[in-house]
Amino acid sequence: MSLSSASPDLLLISRTADFIREKFLHEGSGHDWEHIRRVWQVARRLAAQTPEANMLVTELGALLHDVADWKFHDGDEEAGPRAARAWLTSQHADPAVMDRVEAIIREISFKGLGVPTPMSSVEGALVQDADRLDAIGAIGVARAFAYGGHKNRQLHDPAVPPVSHDTFESYKQNTAPTVNHFYEKLLHLRERMNTPAARRVAEERHAYMEQFLGQFLREWEGEDV
Ligand code: ADP
Ligand code: NI
């Protein structure tokens, strides 16, 4: 099907994918285009198994979820929702769709172990699951160390204990070594999946991370020698 004969929804999705691909192609902190592409693909798969999910809202939410992450915008939590709205407005998207996509972006982010982040829509629940699945498993390990390297963090320091961040402020200000991030966030995501399908996938990815950490800590002290 040529683009000119595609439905308005497909056109909006493909234009949004082009916009985001272009914007994130050279990003080096683990929030690159390939992360967005995986989240998009996984969210579509989850939505295909969820009859009540609207595919357009799910796909736009996935594509735009990191459009202006607070971590890279001075902690400004409104930067993402604002940028998504600006893009969708420029594309003359349906205002109701725009509202739903904006809510997903406002609600999706992890803000510390003690800070609940419920999603108010089924589409948001799927996109959050897809995003969190990409933070665990082998890809999750790679992304955590990519992020830590980007931020000049140490790999590990046994003298720095993990902290359960009970406020977003505390989570934002964290500069701990990367291994702490597993205990402060990544190992808890399995329990926080919204859908049974994502939880099943999370089991395997979680087991892989635990195995990685066990081996890492043994090697850290040369215990395997
Ligand atoms: P979310 O998708 O819930 O918003 P983030 O954007 O916080 O998650 O995280 C995106 C990626 O960056 C994840 O793979 C995450 O593990 C990694 N990351 C975020 N904060 C840290 C950190 N302090 N140390 C290591 N990796 C991190
Ligand atoms: Ni993401």
C-alpha cells in the first residue's frame, strides 16, 4: 500500500515513527531509537492480545513515551507531555487521542520504589509494561550500564548500600553506582507489571538478571578463581 492511500491512522503512526527515529537515532544513553522501536513492537504485540486496547493510542503512546524525558530536561516532568502535544497538534491529530497519549506520557515513568505510578488507561498499562520489559533481562543489563557510563557512574561499590527512594526528589538526585540501580528499581519491575502476558515475559528476564548479578558479584571478589 502506498502512503498516499494509507488510512489517516497509519499515516500519523508512520509520520510519528519517522519524527522519533530522526530525533533519537544518535542518542547514547540507552534511550535511543532502537529502545523506542522495541517498546513500540512489544506494545503492539500486547495490544493485539488485548481486545479493549485502542491500537492508535497504544502505538502513539509507545512512539512518543520518551520524546522529552525529565531525566534529560532538568527534571521537568511536563516536558514530555508538552512535546507530544506539540507534535500531535502539528499533525492535526484528534484532540481526544491527543489527551489519551499525553496522559500515558505523564504517567509512565518510574519515580522511585516508594512512589506509586498507576496508569489510568489500558493502553497506558500496555506501554508501561513494554517500557519496563525493555529495562530488564539482557537488554536491561546493557541499558543500565550504558546509562551509568553516560552519567560517569561507577559500576559497583560494595560500600554504597541501595536505597529505597520514597520520593521522586530522592530518586532524581540519586548518583549511586549502576549495580545499585538493580536493587533500587530493576529487580522490582517483575512484580509491577500490569498485564499477565508481560508478567510471564518478565519472569524469564528477571531470572536472567539475577543470574547476571550473582556472577558479577562473584567475579568482583574473585570468588570464582
Ligand atoms: P522508565 O522507562 O520507567 O522511565 P527510565 O527512563 O528511568 O525508565 O530508564 C530508562 C533506562 O535507563 C532503563 O534501562 C534504566 O535501567 C536506565 N536507568 C535509569 N536510571 C538509571 C540509573 N540510575 N542507573 C542505571 N541505569 C539507569
Ligand atoms: Ni522508555
